[in-house]
Amino acid sequence: MKSQKERFSTAEYVLFAAVTAAVLCFCVCVGSVTIPLKETVSIIRQALYARIGMLLGAPASLPEGTAASIILSVRLPRVLCVAATGASLSLAGAAMQGLLKNPLADGSTLGVSSGAALGAVTAIAFGITFPGLPFAGTMTAAVLSALVSLLIILGLAYKLDRSLSTNTIILIGMVFSMFVSSLMNIVITFAADKVQQITFWTMGSLQGKGYTEALILFGALAVFGGILFFHARELNAFAIGEDNARHIGVNVRRVRLVLLIAVSGLIGICVSVGGVIGFVGLVAPHILRMITGPNHRRLLPASAFGGATFLMLADLAARMLLRPRELNIGIVTSLAGAAVFLVVFWRAGRGK
């Protein structure tokens, strides 16, 4: 039997889930119009019962009124999208840090998010879509671009430094991000009529997102996140070293490719829905690693809950700090992430 130190216990799952649910309820209640918690929970419960009744063919009606409209049409779908995005980006960051043995590895620090953004911007600028699937063009372009970007960055870093040191990977990521930024500016030049839409999107925002986007994000989290959870043992081996992974029977090339595809899928889909939201995959796993330890069987589930909680609070701050104006969520996460990035880099430089 596995000890609680190796895996998340039931009590820990309940605790983390309860904290995440409490933050979700708080974020749904608070806004330009604050709605009491009791009323919020009642409206959500009535809506759930009504939807279940409709599915079963029983007569049912959704709650009505201003408060119900605000909660069910605006805040709840947005907060659900934020939670799914935070969990996905945090999981991707934790997996990348284990895979690369690099505490600064993250979609934003390595330039993978920028690569995904290039694919999505290209799809938006030139109207790449699939009939009947309005999100598919942007989503497919972002996922493929994220995967190609990650392979390019790691390939260049390996050519320059076969040890894949932190400094080399971060340097390549920064150069790649600047290169991608130039390419995006070229794309925007040919799509002048969509400059405002693209600019707002590249700063990261989940404003106006609905239940369809939430379903897509949670679906991606279930599929790609499930792949990462399934390979927690291999990530533990990679965190020690590839030679160690081979000694315990890990097919290093196959597992690495699978993990890279899963990470690229999570980042690409999040970017295609909410734009570039940086540093979530750096901040949440780093904080949770200090609580749960480096074992990925504990770190990955903790990172999912922690990332969702962190991004929901960041989104709430984006909504409330400059009321009635609203900041882009990417601005808030970048401010928090930059501080954590400097602390981690400083500690790594001192050999701690």
C-alpha cells in the first residue's frame, strides 16, 4: 500500500477541493454588484436542478431576475473558464519543470505560450475556421504551434548545451519569444482591421467566455491532464535524470514525446480560448512544491487545485482593482509571476 507521503490522501483531496470550491463561490459572489453567498448558492442549485429536470424530460424553469442573470450568464461561466485555465497551465508548468529538471520551466518563460499565440493570431487574422466548429481553427493552430515551438526551443538548447542548463533554456526561450513577437507584428500588418481584437487577446482575458469554452477547457484538462497524471512516476524519474529513467525501464523517447504533446495541448487550448496568460505555470507549482514536496504523484493534483485557485483570485483582482475599469488577467499574473521568477532565479543562482 502506498503511503500518504507518496500519493495524495483522500483527506488532502477533500481539503484542496474545498478550498478551490470556496474561492470559486467567492469569485462568483463578488464583483461590481456583490451578491450574498446564500443567494448565489441557491441560484446555482436551482439552475442545476432545472437542467437535470430538462434532461429527464420533467417540466423545469431556470431562475429569473437580475442576480440570476448576472451569476448564470456572466460570472459563473467566466469563473469556470478561469479555474480550468489555471489548473491546465499549472499542470503543464509542473510537468515541464519535472521533465526538464528546471524550476523556471513554464509555457511563458520558455516561449511556448508565445508560439501558441502566433498560431492563434494567424488563425484569427486570416479567418481560419472549420465549418460548424467556430473554435477549431484557432485551437488547432495554437496547439500545433505550441508543440512545434517547444520542439524548436528544446532542439536549439540541446545543440548549444547538451546538459540543457537553466540559463541556456531561458535564453533560447527569450530569443524565441522576441522572434515570435516580430512574426506576430508581421501577421497583424496584414490584418489591420483586427488589430484591436488581437491586441486585447494577446494580453490575456477570459471576459465574456461562456459554458461552451468552459466545456472545451475542462475536456482538455481531463484528456491531457489525465495523461500527465498517468505519467507521474515517469516524471519523478525524469526529475532525477534520464539515465535513472532508463534504468527503471522508462521508454525515454516515447514518454518524453507523449508528455510534450500533452503539455502543448494544454497550453495551446488555453491560449486559443483566453489568450496569453503568463507565469501561472511558474507561480503555482513553485508554491505547491514547497507544501507537498517534489513527488509528482502529490505535486500534480496539488498544482491543478492551486493553479485554479491562483488564477481565480488573479481574475478577481483584475475585475476589482480599478473598478469600474477591468484589467486583463494576463497583466495581473505577469506582475505576480515576475516577482516569483526573480526570487526563483536568484535562489538558483546562489545554489539553494
